[in-house]
Amino acid sequence: MKKPVPLNQAKWIIEPGCVVLVAAGTAEHANLMTFSWQTPIHTADPCLVLLVINRVRYTYELIRQNHELTINVPGESLLKQTHLAGTVTGRGIDKFAHCDLTPTPARIVQPPLVAECAGHLECRIVETHGVQSHDLLICEVVGASAESEFFDGAWIPEKFHTLHYMHGTKYGLLTRRVEV
Ligand SMILES: Cc1cc2nc3c(=O)[nH]c(=O)nc-3n(C[C@H](O)[C@H](O)[C@H](O)COP(=O)(O)O)c2cc1C
């Protein structure tokens, strides 16, 4: 039997794609935060990704300084660090060090990559739209890389488990590929 779900809980039914760590800033001063509200919106050239960010985030202050960011894909082994990066602010602390994560230079943009993650997108913001307390950031992907052992054009879930946010402290794992 299906029961009605209160509308303020409706989004958990379709909570989208894998959780990512977004890094912003420069080599001298960087920060990172956890995101679950992300989706590709154009897969051709240029590839565009949408991020939904609350305007109060400290990371957003850094994004606004150079309009660049990196999107990094953590796996199951980074579950604790990923949750921590999404529950403390980097205002006044070195969040990379706090989360035991390593910033490493990106190829094209100023913000660093998160070395421990298995996949990376380097992005420039091309459009911003406001919706209530959040901004929708349209990001053009200008660089991309992924660990070839885990990614052959798609993630290989038998070898690398992306994290999928469910609610509160609950995450799901993608563990198996099926073919139509
Ligand atoms: C799993 C998870 C997903 C999150 N997704 C988003 C998101 O999509 N957008 C957002 O603005 N905040 C999101 N957050 C909250 C930020 O990551 C959190 O407020 C973070 O501490 C902000 O860091 P900062 O103050 O250093 O920028 C999420 C948190 C968690 C734990």
C-alpha cells in the first residue's frame, strides 16, 4: 500500500545523483563543501552542470571571487569525510586539513582538486539564477579526469561505490551495473 508523503518530505523520494565535494578558492586559500543538489543539464560540448547552493555558504564567498570551482567524486572510503565537509563550515578553519583531505592543483582552474576523490570536473560559472535562499549555478565543464580503474566511460560500481544522499546521516551506495 502506498501512503501519502508530506510535501515537505517529497524531495527525498527523488533525491538525485551522487554526492560530490565542491572545492573553491585558490592554491593559497581553498575550501570545500558537500553537495547533493547537482545534475548535468547539457551533455554535449560544452557540458553544463547545475549546482544549487545556499547563498550563506562560505564556499560561495570563494566561488564569487573567481567564478571557478571543482567538482570531486568521493567513494565509500570517504563517507565520513564527505559528511564532515557538509556539516562544518570552513569559515576560520582549514577544512581540507580538518577533514583529512588533500588539495592538489587542477589543470585549468584556480580551485584545487580533492586528491582522494576518484573523479574531477573543473568548472567555470557561466550563469547564476536566484531562487529564494539559493542560487542555481550553471557551470561549464572545462576539464575532467577520472581514475581509469574505476571509470570506463561510466563508473564501475563493482569496483567503486559512489555515495547517494538519502536523509539525515543516511547514504546509499551504488554497487551493481545492470544492462538493458
Ligand atoms: C550530504 C550533504 C549534501 C549537501 N548538499 C548541499 C547542497 O546541495 N547545497 C548546499 O547549499 N548545501 C548542501 N549541503 C550543506 C553544506 O555542505 C554545508 O552547509 C557545509 O558545511 C557548507 O560549508 P562552508 O560553510 O564551508 O561553505 C549538504 C550537506 C550534506 C551533508
